[in-house]
Amino acid sequence: LPKAETEGEARACLALLSGRTHRVYTGIALRTSDGRLRERLVETRVRFKLVSAAETDAYIACGEWKGKAGGYAAQGRAARFIVSIVGSYSSVVGLPLYETANLLDGARADEAT
């Protein structure tokens, strides 16, 4: 789904997500000092409740959706639409912190040996 830039895009995204589970994929990469590339793909499943027309209207009116992938911000008011998250919450918000830290730790351990 796009980063919603218009109200119409945000409404379309929320309509697609309502009552369904979707997947958020985030890729991270690290180039080590010796030139090796380390990379991870993080998959997170997000389940939305059925979002009513009134809830959609209120969310659109708040403006939080602007520039957000899928037209919502999990860390904001849209959290009330999320039934469950399986995987990395921080990945849905932006950067998968656990996976990034592990990637960095692994690179440090390799350099120490």
C-alpha cells in the first residue's frame, strides 16, 4: 500500500485493511568495514478490526494518516484498529529495532574475531 498523501488514498487503504490481516515487510542492510553485506527481511502480520464509517471519518479528520504507509500510524490513534500484531511492532512503526541491534551485534562479533 502507498504512503497516503490524499484523503482518498487514506480512505482506500483503510477500507482494504478493515477486518483483515496484512503483512508489513521491512528490509535492513549493513555494509561491514570489510565490505561484506549483512541483510535481514522482517515480516510482521497486523490484524485490523472492522473499522466503521464513523471511525474512518474521525481518523481521516485527525490528519494522522498523512504520509503514512497504508494510511495509518500504529503508534498513534490507529492503534485502536489493531487487534493483534505478530512479529516486530517497531518494524510496523518504522525501524525493526531488535533485528537491527542483532545485525550490528553480529557484525561487531565478526570484527572482533
